[in-house]
Amino acid sequence: MYLLLLAIVRGAKKLFLGRATAFDVMLVILIGSTAARAMTGGAPFFPVTLAIVVMVLVHWTFSFLARSSPSFSGLIKGHSTLLVKDGKVQAKQMKDAHISRDDLDEDLRQEGVADVSEALEARLERSGRLSVIKKP
């Protein structure tokens, strides 16, 4: 099973590794859960293998479609959320994203921004990471 999963993951061309969105994390959880059933003897090996391959192919197809369609991409992968604009905290977006001011300040410091007024823009990306554009 390990060698099979290694081959499938390598064949998926890093689709669900690296900057993972919830869409990608869901696939990893499903693959792990499905593979575990074969490893513990709870399900036959070959049907589990087929299920994993189908899941990766569906994920690849959705990713391919999302690349061509911004609306489909937003539907399955989400959108970034603007948390800081021109050095000002966007309170509604912070509330909607369930981000506290302390969390924002911590993420800004990790990006080298000591005070929110130094940020031209800060976005909570689809991956859950904060990206920051500093003021010139």
C-alpha cells in the first residue's frame, strides 16, 4: 500500500501538496482513510486502490476545470479575504474569517510588519496563510 500511495502521489504532480487548500486537504484525508481500510484488512486491496485512483482523477479533473473557470475555482477552493487595506483593519472581514486582532498582529510580525499601518494590503489566502504587501 505504501508503494502504491507513493506512486499515486508522485503521479498527481503535487496537486494536493504544498499550498493546500481545504479542497486539497480533504483529498489527503479521504485517501488516508481509504488506504487504512486496505492496510487493516477491512476492505479488499484492489477495490481500495481503484477508489484512491478515482479520487485522485476526480481531484485532478476539478483542478483542471478550476484553472479555466474562476467561478468554479472559487466554488471548490474558496477566495482570499482582504483583512487589511491601506494600513486599516477590515473589521467585518476579520469577523467573517474568525480572525482575532492578536492573530492578525502575530501573522503580520511573522511577515516582518511591526504595525498594521505598515501594510498596504494583507489577505487571508485560500490556503489559510496570510500574505502581506508592505507599503513602499
